[in-house]
Amino acid sequence: MIKLKIRPEYAVLYGVDESSVLMPSAGETIRDYVVRSGIGKEENILPVVNNRAKPWDYSFSEGDVLEIYPMAASG
Amino acid sequence: MKGYWGRILSIDLSDSAITAITPDERLYRDYIGGSGIGARLLYDMTGPETDPLGPDNPIIWMTGPFTGTKVPTSGRHQITSRSPLTGIFGESDAGGRFGTALKRSGWDGVIVKGMSDKPVIIVIRDDKVTIEPAGGVWGKDTFYTDKHMKERFGPSCETSCIGVAGEKLVPISCIGHDGENARMAGRCGFGAVMGSKKLKAVAVIGNRETEIADPERLMAQQKKMVPIIVEKTKGMHLLGTAGGTAAAEKMGDIPVQNWRRGNWPDAEKITGQVMADTILTKNYYCASCPIGCGRDVEIKNGKWAGVKGAGPEYETLGLMGGSCLVNDLEAITYAADLCNRHGVDTIEAGSAVAMAMECFEKGFLSRDELDGINAEWGSAEALVALTEKICSAEGVGKLLGLGVAGMARKIPGAESFAVHVKGLTFPAHDPRCFNTLALGYATSNRGACHLSSSAYFFEKTAVMPEFGYEKPRQRYTEGGEGLLNFHAQNLMGLMDSLKMCKFTIYGGVNVTEICEWYEAVTGIKTSVKEMAETGERIFNLKRLYNIRLGLRRKDDRLPERILSTPRRDEGTGDYTPDLEPMLDEYYRVRGWDDDGVPKPETIERLGLS
């Protein structure tokens, strides 16, 4: 099983309700999951798996924790 | 030629001569304004012999054709001079309202040279320009000075001024605008240039509008792009630049413990979200800006009570927070407020404190040498106490106020962890996180600068379709860093010359829109190719300035800590940049020789002969 967490600021910015979002699956890439779930646009998301940022072609493994951060500009 | 006044004010403080320069139209065509014209003037007015703190070094405030118009985010100006911090080409850009006021005073820019015997201010009221005694503002902070000028000259008066640090010639001092809202021209030590001239402030009261070539076209563009910019930058509006702090930690972007580590979970305690939930009072907007990323904060209670004004930006949080391991948002805000009041660059100050903490840890600086301050990693008290020392230029503050490069020259053995390029310390973005940053820092003309290339924008979310970058590049892609930096540096130089905020790139603005706005404002027909070449000309001119000073490939370097210290964490792996192949590609793309000198044919093609 893969856990999903959406950062509160992402939820506020893009109006996402975590409880109604589809879950990722093992073997699925982050990019495919984001498209399938409709959670947002790639350009607005920093995907973090197991506490560190991961590339978009990362494939989930059982036990992963995916966190959705806003890719807010930081100057 | 619309969008300009066609005249630049020149003031010599040695003999109080005030003159108007009316440059040839070619200067505006070839160098646009802001950064470009500032660089051209500096190149022509100085030479290798010019002392950055001497009377012959001019300090130049320049607006661009967009300044004072309704082009989104155009309320900006550029300050150019030879840097007393680095000794090389220097420039610093600021938002706020001063640039707009200067443009509305009927001048495209102001050149100040010479040196006054006594502290003075310059007052520009449209055509009436006076040099007046500084009086009671000398010795006062930037907030007081700005407020005093508004009381004296009216609420529309905008001020570019120094604090006490600039008066005392602190090498990392800077220039403030907008009073407590603190829009600082932070980098390159220009507070000391003003201080050396005994120039406390330039106060501007302007009420004129420059003529726009095609106001309807500009309005149509504005109506089209502003909603897009607002939508795409709503994260910055909501959380400011600090909104990226948590994400930066997850990526390995934020500096941690003087660039030794790649992760720091305490970043969660100093984010824009925490700021919004605790001390944020409202957003602050620079002139003509629809984004409003500025933070106004207030600390009413507790140890760091009394702060009321600008909240810390991401860069400040990165250097005073992550790099010092200080997780107390209010203490960082307090230290940043000290810097804003005294006119000190928070990037350099935070870096200097981090370096002092490492010196303390390694035994290079004793507690006695640190004036009794217990400079342990993570100590909020030490951060504030050392910042106070820097700001007042007292005790060990004189050492830290030299910046990390200057500290390394004074502390044997410290160069191995002094993180700077060409004397300018790193901003809060790690080149082990974004491949293109390594090359961007190494080749930036003013030293380590994330904004002169901003190539990492295009490894996050931004695109440059006009130059073949339809999608953001993966940040660890190898190869092509030279070409991306070439395009990005040219584009950033162009934007710094037109005067617009680079955050519009996150807002979906590309070169095509910039060309549209340029044509609407000036009436000069242009193209993406021509604009890109103008950016290239401007970048090369700055390079030639430094070449004239003797800089070469040996100076396009990265510090030992970055090149040889893998951080061994999951965010960045063991990646360290392999700079030499990047430089080879970059020099080839730029038309420079193997030593980094622009080839004669490049100089000829760009009209720089």
C-alpha cells in the first residue's frame, strides 16, 4: 500500500480535498499517477516520496509515502 | 523614441556640478536601460585603476523603458557600480516604488560620482535638483530616513538610502528602499559606495508620465497576461518567496550548515506557511505588480518583539536559517530586520554568521575572538548577536562584515569552507541540486548570483519555447547546461534592462510577450532574435569589464566545498557538479576562447568593438 499526503498549502492553493483523491499504485510512475488522479498540473507540483523530492519517472514501491508539495517559486 | 525621457542626470559631489546628459538614441537601442545602460556607463567611466570607494567610481541608478508603465512588475530599478565587496563589476536590482518615482521625475537615471566633504542628500523634484546637507538623517537607519524624507518632501517622495552600515563602509552593506517595507538592493556592497561619497540618500518626487507609443496595445496585453500571471503565481501571493522553503529542503536546494548537508527537517519551522499562520499581517506589492509576494509582518510578543515591517524572504531564511541551523522564525525575522534597518545584505550576513559558526566549531575563532558570543550551530541568540555586531561594525562584526570571502582572507584555513564565487557569497540555492546553477554561479558577472541566469527556473516549472525549451528540464540532466545558461543569462539581462521582475517567468511570461510590451511602450519594432542578441550584448559587455580587470577561466570557479563535498542524502545523492565540461560547452556557445575571453568575431558581431 502507498500512502498519500497532501500539504495543507497545496490543498488551499489548488482546492484539492485529500479524502476524495485516487491513491497511487505500486509500479505506477509519479507522472502517470498525477495524470490519472487529476490532482493537479505537473508544473505546480513537487512530488516528495519518503521525505525527499523524486523525479517524475519514479515508480512507486509498496510502503512508499507520497507527499504533494506546491512547487512554489522561492526567489 | 517613446518610453524614455532621453536624458540622464549626472551629479558630481566633489564640486556639486549638476548636469543633464542626453545620450545618443543608439545607447537606448543597444543597451535598453537598467542593467544594460548601467553597465555601458560604468564600462566607459571606469578602468582597472578605479577605486570602488574612491571619487572616480560612479554609482548609477537606472530605470528601464518599462519602469513607471503598466507593464506588470515593472516597478523596478537597477543600481550599478564597481563593487567594493568583490572589486569587480557590480549591480543590484530592487523593486518597490523608487524606480517608478525616479522615472516620473523626468529622468531615465542618475549618475553620482565624486565625493562630498560632508554628509548630503540629493533631492530630485522633477527638473529641480539639489544637493542638501543630510542633517539629522546621518547616523539614522533606513526606516527613519525614508519616513523623514516623506515628512519633509511629501508622501509621494521615494528614497534610496543607506543605513549606518553604509556610512561605516561595511563591505556587505546595501541600499534600502520603501522604508520598513525594505525593498533592498542587497548585493555587491553598494551601501559602502554611497557611504564613501557621504551620500545618505537620493530622494525623488516625480509626477510625470512617460509617453507610451501604443497605450491600447499595452492595455490589451496587460488584460491578457495579468490574469495568467496572477493564477500561475498564486503560491507566491499566498506564501511569498518563503513558500518554497519546505519544498527547497525536500529537493536539497536550501543550504544546510554552511553547505555541508542536504537535508534539515527543521525547515518546516521557518516556512512561508508558518509565517502566514503566525506573524504575517499583509502582503506588500511593488509598483505595477499583480503578484504581491512581499510580506509585512509584526512580532508583538516574546523575546524578539518589536519587529514591524518586511518579513524575511526565502534567501534570508535559507542563509540565516538553514545555513546556521536556526529554526526560530521570529529570531531570523529579528536579525533580518536589523539588516534592513542598518542596510546590510541578509544573504552575506547570514553566510558570514554560518561561517563564523563553523570557525567556532573548528577552533578557528575562539569565544573571546567572537566577543564572548557562543556561536554554536542553531543558536538564535548567536545569530542575532553576530548580526548586531555586523550591523554596527563593532568588534568581531568588522571581520564578519567583510563577507565570507573577506573572512577567508583573514582566517587561515577557512577558505576551504568559504562559499563564494568571485567574492560574492552564494544565495540560498545549492548548485548540487540544480545542474545549471553550478554553471550559472561560476559565470555570473557579479559573482555567485542565482538571478543573472535563473536557469534553475527552467529546471523547476518554467519554459522558454522560443529557444526550444518547451518543457522544464530534469534537474540532473547532463549536457546542455552551457546552452541553457546562454539563453537564460541573455534573457535575464534583458529583463534587468527593461526592468521587470523575473517572477513573471513563473507567471508564464516569455520573450514573445516581452517583445510585445517593448514595441507597445517604445514604438520600436523588434523580434525575439533581436532581443536575445541585445541580452547577449549586455552580458558580454559585463564580461569584458571583468576581462579588463584580468578575470579569466580561473575565476569561473566554484568553491571547494561545493565541488568536493557530496551530501549523501536522498534528495541530492552524491552529486557534485563537474564544472569543466560545462565551461567548455558554455564558452563554445558564447563564442569565447578556451580562457573565457570573448573572441574578436563575437565582439564584432555584438557591436562591442
